[in-house]
Amino acid sequence: MSTRIMGALIMTHSDDDGLVLPPRIAGTKAVIVPIWKNDDEMAQVVAAAEKLAAELRPVVGPIHIDKRDNMRPGWKYAEWERKGVPLRLEIGPRDLNDEQVMMAARHDRKKQPVKFAALATAVPAELERIQQDLYNAAKTRLEASLTDVDSWDEFVKLYQGEGGFSMGHWCGDASCEQKIQDKTKVTIRNIPFERDETEGTCIHCGSKSIGRVLFAQSY
């Protein structure tokens, strides 16, 4: 993954507590955190965690078990949140007795108990919910900051003011884009495969447009 894409990913999804990774690109899909107070409890919950991980990995992919015995559970939660792992599964002695785990999503902190027997269905469903939530949130933010521009005056006014993303007609000529950049520090960020191809003229040179493209300003 390029540094630009990684930077965009961090800026789009992350929060004050650290990285937030969409499940489809996360290297680790979930982390299991066993909780214990003594050696006997440790042996039992770690064994259960390993069994659950073995059952889930063929279904969802990489799962890590945090068996470190020199950190409290709260510290582990915070660390995995900073790393952006999409899903956390907590299991302690009470959970073991109830044959369940506590499932917590990274992006919205939603927690819910899930029975062992339901995990193979619940975990993929929750990862898909997280993926869709992050996509929907990013799309909403994009649409809220997106402005259609139809003239050079509108374009210049936008980027001398609050800025943001804009959809404007462009002629398809790279030299024209370069002139736009030289004058405003604004560049084309995306030429959609499926774009608005209604007739129009380039916002800069006035030539026939190939359709609307996405502009944004460099800083």
C-alpha cells in the first residue's frame, strides 16, 4: 500500500484514539483478549481462546490472541484500538461458564455478548457491518464537502475561501490541468470511470468537456 493511500486511509477513518482500519484491508481482523486472575483461570481461558481462534480463522482470516501476562486487559484494549484492529473478543471465566465472548467493534465501541456456537456467523457479519459503516461515513463526509462548479469564477472563489472537493467540467488536456494547478494549487484527484458526461465546457479553457472530474487543493 502506497504512503499516499495509507495517509488518506488514516485521515478518512481514524479518530483521537488511533488507527481505524476497514476489515477488508486490516492485517488482523480480530483480536481475542483472554482475562484471568490466577494461573488456573489463565489456562482455561487461553485454551478456549485458541479453540475459538482456530474455528474462526478459516471463516474470517487472521486472528490474534493476546496472551501477554504483564499487562492488564484495559491496557491491551487501548493498544489494539490504537492499532486499528476492527474487532475485539473478550473472554473471561464468567464468559467461559456462559459459553460466550464479549464482542466489541473498534469504530463505534458497540459491545455485545455472543455465544460460542454463533461466532462463526456473528463475527463475519459484524466485520461486514463495520466495513459498511466506515464506507457510509466516508461517503457522507465526501458528499457534504462536495461542490459542483460550473465556471472559473466559481472555482476560484471556492478555493480562495473554504475549499474542499469540487466536481467541475474539464477538457481532458493535461496542460490545461497544469495551468489550473499553477494558478490555484488545485489538481484533479479523480477522473471517475462512471462520471457525469452531460454537455459542458471546461471550467478553465472553455473547450468541450469530457465530463465532470474531482478537484481538490494541495497544501
